[in-house]
Amino acid sequence: MAKLRHSRIQARKWSTLSLVLTMLFMLTVVLLMLLALGIFSLPISSADAPPNDLTTSYRRMAVERDGDGLGKRGEQWTEIISWEPRAFLYHNFLSKEECEHLIALAKPHMTKSTVVDSKTGKSKDSRVRTSSGMFLRRGQDKLIKSIEKRVADFSFIPVEHGEGLQVLHYEVGQKYEAHYDYFLDEFNTKNGGQRTATVLMYLSDVEEGGETVFPAAKGNITSVPWWNELSECGKQGLSVKPKMGNALLFWSTRPDATLDPSSLHGGCPVIIGNKCSATKWMHLGEYKV
């Protein structure tokens, strides 16, 4: 009788062990499939940049299939820039041809940039913003639809929550002083609610200056690999240098949807060259256009 009980216990142990091993095997297979499809990626250290406490690279494990894109984008990877504010840099988000297409669409319609009046919701001139710009309609053409879908995939925010793309041009000396993208009034949140995130796409390289700077960011701002290449303005906070095709995603709200003051940011004056960019603002709710 004792031997029978012992054999039953042993059988149960082997059955449990077999179940655990089977589950581990299935989990491994699923993980390998996700890696192969590029849905999941593993962090790696960049050979071109020293390790630091702010930036970490995540390289995509598969070539993106984007039939509606224009030109070749090269290898894409995402870099964690900051956690306060939450900011991520997507390398080669746009191809050279896509950048040139957006500039060509916008160039004939450029006017002096304005800011939003918090009392009326209308645009007004301001010395804090000296660039020129214009808005492209959401879904204006096939390529813009493709880029907007890409933005939605990057941010996990539906296309319908986004405003139209704003294309901007900065000449030497032009800038955008530090500001928030979120609103502090009720008028501007009637359509779509609060702005929650911004994707800033760089359409050109800038020889010197023109950085996007976060003066209230938390962390060791000098640890970024490009610190020695920054202008004096760029060294006033955590900064990202403009590079054609790259896209910077940063959040104006925390994960609990409260406003994040560390998202304060500005565009440094261009010192040498010209700066072109395209901005996509996303809201918490559907933004009607």
C-alpha cells in the first residue's frame, strides 16, 4: 500500500514537472516568433555611444514593411532620452525623400508662426516664436496618411486623436522659447481634450544650433553622447540635435494623465544653416478636423 502511494506521488511530481517544462517551451516559441516578426525587441548597448543613465537604444529586429512610404529609411531604432519627461528618439523615422516631400508641400504656403491665445483659442503673433510655418491637413495625401499611421504606431495613440502636421522653418537666429504643449485653459481642450504627446520630426540637418531643449528635465543632462556638439542654449537642459529623418516623441502628461511640468521645452536659435521640422500634436480624445 505504501509503495502504491509513493508511486502515485512520484507520478504527480513528474506530471507537474512535465506541465511546467511544456509551458516554458511554449513561452520560448512565442518569444522567438515575436522577435522574428519585429513585434518585440531586446535592448542592446550602442557601440557608437558610451553607456549613460539617460539614453538606451532599442534596435528593431525586422525591416518595417511600409508599402506607402517613399524612399529608403535605413536601419530604425528607438532611443530612450528621458523618463522625466518621457522622451524617445526614433532614428530614421522618415526617409530623405519623405522629408523633402513635406517641405515641398509646405514651402509655398509658409507664413510667420504664431502661438495660441489661451483666452480666445485663436492664433496670435509672439516674440517667443520667430519661425515660419503652415499646417497640412490630416490625411492630405497618401504619404501623409502613411506618416500619420507611423506616428500612431510609434505613440500608441490613434490617428484620429492627432492634429494636422505643422511644418516649420527656422532661419539663422530664429527660435522658439521654452513653453508647454499642454493647455491651461478650458477653451483649447474642447476639441479632443488635453494635448498628451508630441512627435517632432526633423526634416533637415542643422550644422549648429536648433536643438530641442528640455530645461526642466530630470537626470544627468551631460551624459548624452552628443553633449560636446551642443550650442550654449542646448547645454541649458537635456537636448536633442536635429537630424534629418529622426523623430522625437515626448509626453506632456504623466501615465495617469496629469500634466507633466518637466515637459517644458524650446527650440534653440539656429546658428549655422536652416532647420525644418514637422510637428504632430496628439490629444487624449478624438480631435475633429
